[in-house]
Amino acid sequence: MRRLVYLAGILASMALAGACTSSSDGGSSAPAIDITQAHSTATAIPTATLPATMPTPIVRATVSLTPVAPRTPTPSGQVAGQTTYVVQPGDTAYSIAEKFGITVNALASANNLEDPRLIRSGQKLVIPGR
């Protein structure tokens, strides 16, 4: 911080000294100033001190909830202990697994899903027996 104040003082002194020199073309010259005075004035740069701990911002939010009827699984076929399910908009592998009481890993392995996050609406999934 002291270096910044010192550099600011030097720059201010140079600017004042350059502005107050006489021109070489015979024009009028500006009054000379004492550079030490300019330097001492320029070092009086106001500084701010931050508090030790920053205050916690207060966040206020209004949330309105609209009740929605729960979706029920729509099995589209049964095969010896297995059910198929057509993925609905907004479904996730986790939500489907939760509806049928199975794990996401069981759902993924029954459907050869490399990444269970990449299911899409309209896709048919086999739900393994519990």
C-alpha cells in the first residue's frame, strides 16, 4: 500500500512539473512550483479500511407454490415380473426409480443406460422386479 501511495505521489509530481514548465518557443511560462510541496500533497491519498468480517447480506424472496396432482406410473406392458414405463416430460431416472421402489443403478442396468441422466420423454424403460 505504501508503494502505491509513493508511486501516486511521484506520478502527481511529474504531472505537475510537466504542466508548470516554460515553453521553449518563447511563449508565456507558468509559475514555478516547489516539487517537494507537490509530492507531500500528493501522498495524502485517502484510504479505506475494510472491516474484519464482512456483513452477511439479507436476501428476501417470495415463493408461490401451485399444487400439482402427483403423477402415477403409467405401465405400458407386463413381462414376467418386469414392467415397462414410458418416460414423461420432467421425469428423471431418480424419480422413476423412486416411483417403483428400485434403485437408479437397477433401472440403468435393466435398460443398458450408460448415463441414467440422459433419458428422454417418450423413451420406454424396463422396470425390473423388486
